[in-house]
Amino acid sequence: MPQHEHMERHFKLHGRRMDAPERERKKEARLAHKRSEFSQKVHGIRAKLYHQRRYKEKATMRKTIAQHRERANQHANDEAVAEGALPAYLLDREGVSRAKVLSNTIKQKRKEKAGKWEVPIPKVKPVADDEMFKVQRTGTRKQKAWKRVVTKCTFVGDNFTRKNPKYERFIRPSGLRMKRANVTHPELKTTFQLDIIGVKKNPSSQLYTNLGVMTKGTVIEVNVSELGLVTTSGKVAWAKFAQVTNNPELDGCVNAVLLV
Amino acid sequence: MPVYNFKRIGPVPSAPDLVDIVLMRTQRKTPTVVHPGYKISRIRSFYMRKIKFTQQTISERLGNIIQDFPRLNDIHPFYADLCNTLYDRDHYKLALGQLNAAKGLVEQISRDMIRMVKYGDSLYRCKCLKRAALGRMCTVLKRQKASLAYLEEVRKHLSRLPALDPNTRTLLLCGLPNVGKSSFLNKVTRGNVEVQPYAFTTKSLFVGHCDYKYLRWQVIDTPGILDHPLEERNTIEMQSIIALAHLTCAVLYIMDISEHCGYTIEQQCRLFQGIKPLFANKQLIVVVNKVDQQPWETLEAEKREMIESVVKMGGGNCTLMPMSNITEHGVSQVKNAACEKLLEARVDARVASNKIDSVMNRLQVFQPQPRDNVQREAFIPESVKKQLEEDGGRPKPQKSRTGYAPTVDDPEADGDATMGDAAVKKTARDLMWENGGPGVWAPDYRAIYDLKEDEWKFDSIPEIIDGKNIADFVDPDIENRLAALELEEEQALKELEAANMENPEESDLESEEEAAVMAIRDRKKTIRLMKNTNKTNNRPMMPREFRGRAKDKHDPGARNKNEIEKRMEDLGVDASKMIERGRSLDREAARKRGRSRNRRDEDDATMEDAEPMDDDGQSKTKRKKARREREESRKRDPSVNKRTHNKPQTLEKKGLNEDTKATAKKMERKGRKGWAGGAGEGDNRKGVHLVKWMNTGKKRNGTHYCR
Ligand SMILES: Nc1nc2c(ncn2[C@@H]2O[C@H](COP(=O)(O)OP(=O)(O)OP(=O)(O)O)[C@@H](O)[C@H]2O)c(=O)[nH]1
Ligand SMILES: [Mg+2]
């Protein structure tokens, strides 16, 4: 009965067929042709995926080849001046490099300052009312058309109770209510799933803001207490603003960038 | 008792493969054509189906993996521990747990996204949501890359584990490396384990099977163990330890007394002491191996003493046996001794267990008491006795030689011949062989005919004599006998009748009534017969409730008063009360239904038409009114006289309004498609149609197929 590495054991005991290495060599040699044939024949999404994969493989191949050849390759020489040739009185100069660092920090600071007033998505396509709302006809004869159903994702607070149907002008369907958002910290480059606290500003309209509608570019407030962020004055920040970067009604989730 | 067959676990695809499998399946098995012009509900259900289907496929796949892999808590502790050392229990459980979590996540995603699709208001939006849903599910799968890869490795390894049954009769070989365990296994079984002159040749458990006393024995070869504490043992050694710890078996502790293995006898003894606790409750044999190199007798005295002290330490059920795999000295003795010991122990355990009671209760052994002091010995015929004496007390075995031709120089055949024909009766088969074998000679069965006179036996019987077939005259007086039989039967019948006449049935009925009863009974019988003959009920029956009263529908006379009266009269029943009751019921029902006044009148009118007799239940004025109305209605429309329920009801008559009528008409037009259970877009039907490229152009010389 075959147990464990029975194939290897069989090879050991009885050897392999005599042309085994030859066959293997040939198979490998044929591989390039087979691949080429396939890549010419394939089409559609499969082709796209296949070429993507091949591209990656080739890139890594090129890199490894370059690594192997490193010694033979010619590099541009960074140190134009040999070390020993520098006169002694110039040795402790740092000169240019330091100035560069300074300017960099200044730039960085400016950027950060500017960042305070800038949002990642400055321009937002406004959402029209008739896209946002669907008319719900009411009344026994469905002749009244004063009710609106919100067709986008919304945020509705925890203790929200619907109004009496007679007074409920805007219906926010519970299937489209969102509680959590995937928030990316732009500096840490990491994403967290955080609770939404409220909708701060929907750039399209104040009405949308009041309704808590989240579209692309909406600024929302998220609960960041888990992240342990600290404000400049040393307090722990528990809520921060974030801007929605996707169309939640198309993706089924809210993606946002933290505004820092 | 579970059988451990880990070979049946299905292959675990890698994460990218799994994603491919799932998406391809969705593409293949769900409808693919959708247009923005479709009704939104149709578009939504199209995409919802895609999401749901993908989720189902993933759940099924992951569920199968989780199901297939053995649960470490449920399997035999031997296997559980083995899995623990080989694959690391925590890792194993974590991997399966993660798959389970992934399954849950996928289900959650599908639920959420389907809920979102329900609010989709355009094809684009639904499509985006579907895309997002499938993408998220696939991401979940991709995250399981490591777990899936690990499980696939585990599966491969598990499937190559030897098929080891932890509960059967087992011999276990253990000892230091290189002492000759695998050589022994190869000698007693067909295990074919690798044998090499270096340590740790065997790196995992191996199994071979051998026979002893017509029973199957399982011999397990273990990797060698070194003498150090348990914590320092590596995976290879741990396998032996686990086998020792969990299997009930006979242990063969193999020692190399030639010390060719690289370990001294002292070291081997120390290992024995080290693992002694594992030998508790087991049959133990210390086997001193390689006695061809270093015979046991010429071993130095102190070393021999050392070994003997070790054997003594092993307790009562520990013995010492010398063996050599090269010369095969003692190999089968060792095997037999071990098997014998284990078999005894197993039987003892069986008897000692409480399960034995259930068997013993059903067994009872009787020892007959001697009745008197008379000796009753077996009867042996004189001839046999004589022969026994001749043969020197041993009877000669009579060899059955059925179907074999006796050879010329067969010593036994000669022996038979000398014994004489008196002793052995020649059978027809023997004769056949003597006369040339089958096909040449066949026995004459006439010799065994049982006739009055023996000389008749071989008389030839002609088929035809005097132009007549003798078979026709086999029984010359058959006619007489037949006549006698018939006479007898007649007699018997007469007697029966006479017996009946003697005590006729007491009846208090007049002859007329009796005739009626007989008639009724006859009719009943015929009715029953007719019913039974026509009752081929080989089709689905619709309940009465839905079928309606078929009789009423098709038999106009069924509710006709006259008909009823006639039929009841036939049966001898007064029908007037029945009719009265039926009518009052009808009236009641009509009132309840709240039919239009017109209909109610109509019904009443017909009722009165049919039966102009007194209405006890109604007052005089009411009756008058009814008659007047009836007259009026007659003037209005003579056709209303007809019973309405005989006609197939039109839509209007059913009391449907315009709206429902329209839908009903539409349903009728659409036929089966309008049904809830009709074919939908998910049903993969391919109509027969002409494929253009197959049916146009040249059809010669292969061009037709090559295009
Ligand atoms: N002279 C002699 N050599 C033997 C005998 N039995 C085994 N050997 C030799 O001992 C060596 C080791 O035998 P194995 O059967 O591989 O020993 P093992 O106990 O299975 O070793 P591991 O699997 O490494 O634990 C081989 O070279 C055998 O030829 C014997 O009875 N006499
Ligand atoms: Mg071995």
C-alpha cells in the first residue's frame, strides 16, 4: 500500500524511465511556444488578466536578471570627487544638503497648513433634486405626489424615529442607511472602519445635509476614539471630519479620507 | 466504529483558483442577458440572482472544506495527537476557523448587497452594486490564501498517512534508530519499507499486514527514538511516542546486541527505562536482534545481565527473544509469540468487559449427566477395524478425486486397486474415466430403472407400433376413470344439496320480499363489479374540494326533482322529505351568498316550477309574492328558466369587475408563461435553430467543418 513519499521511493528503487530528463527538457523548451500560442489566441477579460499577470512576471524576471548582472553593469558615479582629494579645511562642510532639508520642512509645513483648508475632492458634481429624490404617490387614488423617497445612502442617527406618515415628507429607506465608513488616514496610509457620527456638509445642498445624505464629496464626522489621535493641545480627539470619496449608492459602502 | 480514511478529503483549491472557480460558475450558471429597457424589477432580480448565486457557491465550497477535514476532537486520540505533532493543532484549528469566518462574512456581504440592490433604480446602479458585491466576496476569499494553502498541504499529507486502524490487533516495533525495526517489518509483511545502514531512515509511521491464525495483524514500524526527555524530542520521534502511548498493542522492543547500530547496549537499556511508562498494560517482548553478528550465548556476561535485568524490570508479561533479520533466525517465532500474547490478552479483556454479559446470557452449555454405567462407544465396523490394524492405527485418508483423471503412476490409485472392489464401490464417474473419459463413455441409466422384472430393463421401446403412437395408449382405461371421477363429483354435489335442504335458512320474510331482497343484492353485486372493473385509478386524484361536484355538473338529472323521486322510488324510499330538505338548504345558501334579487328569484322559480307543492316554511303572502314575481320574470326572459350552473361560467358571471377581467384575459393569453411556476429567464433553454455557418456554403472537402 502506498504510504508517505511512495513516488520518491519508487524512483529510488527502480529509477526513472531513461528519457525522463530529455522529456522534461523538451517540455520546458516547448513552454515558450505554448505560452505564445495561448497569448495570441486568448481574448476578452481572460486576455486582459493573463497579460497583466505575464507583465508582472516579466518585470520581476527583468529585475532578477539585472540583479545577477549587477557587477558587470555600469553605474553612474555619484561621487564625482574622490574622497581623498578633498582639502582638509573643507571636510566639515555640509553646505547644500542642509539647506535643502530646511526648505523641505518649510514646504511640508505649508502644505500641512494648506491642507487644513483643503479637502481631497475640491470639486464635486452637484446632485440634482430629481436624481436625489423619487416621487412617491400617495392617497387612495395615488393622486398626491408630495412625498419623496431618498435614493442615495443616508446617515440616520441612532435614536431616530420616523414621523407620522401624514407629515413625513422625506422617506429615507432603511436599506440605504449607513452606519460605518471605511476611513483612510492619508498619512498613515491605513484604512479603518469607523462609526459615522453625523453628516457635516453635503456640498450639493443644505437640504441634503439636513437629511444626512452621503454622496461623493460629502464631509462626514467619524468617531476616531479607537485610533487614539491626539490634538495639538494634547487632548484625545474622538471625532474628526472625513470626506466621502466614492459613490456609496453604487458601491454599497462609504469610503472616506480623514481630513487632518 | 469509525474508519479512518483521510484519503477521501477533496482537494482544496488555492485562493486565486477558488475565485476563478466561483466567478466562472456564476457566469456559466446564471442568465447573462439584460437590457436597460427591461422592467426594473426584472433587472434587480437579475443582479440579485447573481449575487446570491455567487454567495451560495462560495458557502458550498468553503462548507465542503470545513466538513471534509476531520475534527480533532472527534477522531481517535492517536490520530488527534498525530495531527497535533505533524500539523500543529492550533494552526489547523485556526485555518479551519478562518474559513468558517470567511463563509460568514461572505453571507453577510451578500445579504447587505442584496438589500441595497432592492433599492437600485437603474441598470447601471444595480450592476455597480453587483460588481461591488462580487468584488468584496472575492477579496474575502483572497485573504484566505494562507489558510487554503496550508490546508491543501495538510490534505496531501493526510492522504498519504498509512491506513492505520487504531483499534485492531497491532504489533508495534520500537527501539533506537538503526537497530533493525524496518528489516523485521519487511520480513514479516509485504510493507516494503526502506532499509539503510544509517540512523533515521524511517521518518514516519509505516504499516504492514501479516496473517496469524487466519487473522489479520497490523504491524507498525516507527521511527527510532533517542534517549532524551520528552520536551527535546523532535517531530519524527514524537510519532513513535504517540503510537506507543495511544495504541493498544503488543510492543516489540528491538535491541541490537552487536552494537553495529552505533548505540551501546547500555544506551539501549537506558532508553528502555526511559520509555517504560509507555509499556504499561501492553504485551512486551524484548527482541535481541542481529544475533548472526553477535550470538546471544557468547555475549559478555555483564551485558547479558544488563539486558536480563531490563527484561525483569518489564514485569510479568515481558519476555526476551533472540532474532536475526539476516539469517531469519527467530523471526517467525518472535511474530508468533507476540501475536499469541496479544490475542490472549484481547480475549481476556473481552471476557472481563461488561459487554460479555450480553453474549453470555444467551449461551448455555449443557453437560449431559451419565444415565448409567454402560459404556456406549462409537460403532466401528469390523472391516474398518481390521483395516486400521493393518495400516498401523492410522486410517488412510480417502482423497477426493472428483474431476481428476487417475494418472498411471499414481501411488494411491495403486493402493485402491490392491484393496479390492469389495471395499470401494466403483462409481459411474470412475467407470467413465476407465472407459475413455467424458464424451467417450457415458453411464447407461437404464441399469437403474426400477421395473417389475430385471430383464425388462434393457428392452427397447418402440415409439410407433401398428401405425399408432404408443404414447397415446399409455393408459388404456383413462375413459373409464374419467367417467368414474365425474360420477363421484355429481354424487358429492347431490349430497351437498341434500344437506342444504335438510336445514334451509330460517327467514321471516315473505317470498315476495325475499325476491326483492335477492334482486337488490344482485344489483348491488353488479354495481360493485362494474365499479371494480372500471376502477383503474392510475392517475393523480384531485381532491373533491377543487374538482367540484362532477356528478352534478355533467348529469342534468342529478338534481332534477323528478329524477330524484324516480330513483328513490326504485330504491323504495320516500323522496319527498329529502327534496324538501335540499330545497331549504339551497334557499339558505342563496340568502347567504347574497345573490342579486333576479338570480334568487330565478332559482326559486325553477324550484317551484319543478315541484308545485306546498311550502310549509313560507307564509301565504310570501308565497303569493313569489308567484307573482315568477310570472313576471317569465315574461321578461323565458331563457332564465334554465339551470345556470350547467353552463360554463363566463367571466362576467363570476362577478369579476373590468380590471380583474383584463388580467384574467391576459393570463389566458399568456398561457403557461403567466404562471408563477412557468419558465423564467433563469431556465437555460436552447431552442432548435439553424446555425448559419453549419448550414450554408460548400459542404465538400472539409471546408464545411473547417470554417
Ligand atoms: N547483521 C544484521 N544486520 C541487520 C539485521 N537487521 C537489520 N540489520 C541491518 O541494520 C541496518 C539498519 O536496519 P533498519 O531496519 O533500517 O533499522 P531501523 O531500526 O529501521 O532504523 P531506523 O529506521 O533508522 O530507525 C541495515 O543496514 C540492516 O541491513 C540483523 O538481524 N543482522
Ligand atoms: Mg526503519
